[in-house]
Amino acid sequence: MSMPSVRFARYLFVACAWVCLGAAAQGAEPPPLSRGDQAFVARATGDNAFQIALVRRVLGQAPSNAARELAQHVLDDHTRLNVELARLATRRLTQGASPPSPVMSTRDIDQHLAGLQGAALEQAFAGLMIRDHRGVMPVFEQEARAGDDPRLRAFA
């Protein structure tokens, strides 16, 4: 092979390598989430599960249209959030990842709301919603400020 042919073969090899590496990188698994990001996903998922359980408990019993509309809005929002979290975290959790950490169990919700009806039920529902959102807001703020994964930071 002549010298220009060798150079051309080298350039062709390098170009093919870049193309192959680029294609592999596009289909490559994203890096695992850090422990902090895993903890955020677990807490956010658990909080969403709590909100959904609370809403489902109250949705059929809320006497006012406003309370039913709020409950449906919360159900839709937190279901959408869980879908988005699952999309962001799928195949990215490392071994030993934190399971979802619920704020309150469904049994606790039932005990808290047992026997309540009408305005008392709506007031207890609103109080639980406010308390829970106040408790989880710092988790989202911390992830938005200092999370390792840029997609989770943007989500938070």
C-alpha cells in the first residue's frame, strides 16, 4: 500500500471507530444513580404513593364537588409524577437501592380518617395534604439544588 492509502485507511478506521462509539453511546445504559438521587427517587415515589392512597380513600366519600375535584387533580398529578419518575430512574438504580419510603401507610390513613364524614373528612383530608406537601417540599428543593443527576434535578 502506498503512503496515502495507509493514511486514508487510518482515517477511515478512526472515522468508523467514532461512528461506532457514537452509536454505542446512544444505546448505552445511563450511569447508575448516586445514593442521594436514589434516596430522592425513593422518597418522592413513596410520597406519591401516600398521596394516591389518601386521595383514593377520600375520593368516593368527599361530599363537596370542590373536594372531589381537588382529589381528582391530586390523583392525576401524582400518577403523572410517578410515571415521570419511573421513566427517569428505569434501569438506573444500583443494587441496594432504597425502596419507596411511604410517609404513612394506607392503614394509618384509614385509622386517621375512620368515622369522619362531610366537612370533618374534607378538613382532615386537606390537613393531611398540607402536612405532607410541607414535609416533602424540602426533599424536592434539596434535589433541585444538589442532586447529582441533571434530569432528576430538573424534575425536582
